[in-house]
Amino acid sequence: MANSPQAKKRARQNERRYAVNKARRSRIRTFLRKVEEAIATGDQAAATAALRLAQPELMRGVTKGVVHKNTAARKMSRLSARVKALGA
């Protein structure tokens, strides 16, 4: 357990950051799930709209340090390829 004042403050800050990051990660996953569901229904218009809403959320996660840049790029690339394939 933290003994020094700095360590106690650090523990408080870590708890707060953990809660914020957890919420942000959950929000990103929700947006990605909406894209997945739209793809599953086969509706390209809905999937495209969901993807457009998901991209800024995912990139915000990158800037906040919740998701790695390459991970976000990979997810966007794969989702957009699947959405594009719906039209073909």
C-alpha cells in the first residue's frame, strides 16, 4: 500500500485515469459494435453511417492514449473494407 503522500496521490490519480480510460474504451467498443451489427444486417448505407461515426471516436482514443495508433488504423481499414464489400 502507498505510504508517502506522493504515492497516495499517484494512487488516486491512477484510479481516476483508469475510470476515464475504461469509459472511453467502452464507448469506442460500442461504436465498433454498431458498425459490426450494420454489416451483419447487410445494409451498406447504415454500415457506412455507423463507420463515419466510429472513426472519430477511434481516433480520439488514439490521441488520448487508450488505443495504439496502428491498432486503430487496422480496425478502420478492416471495417471499411467489409463495408465496401457489401456494395459489391
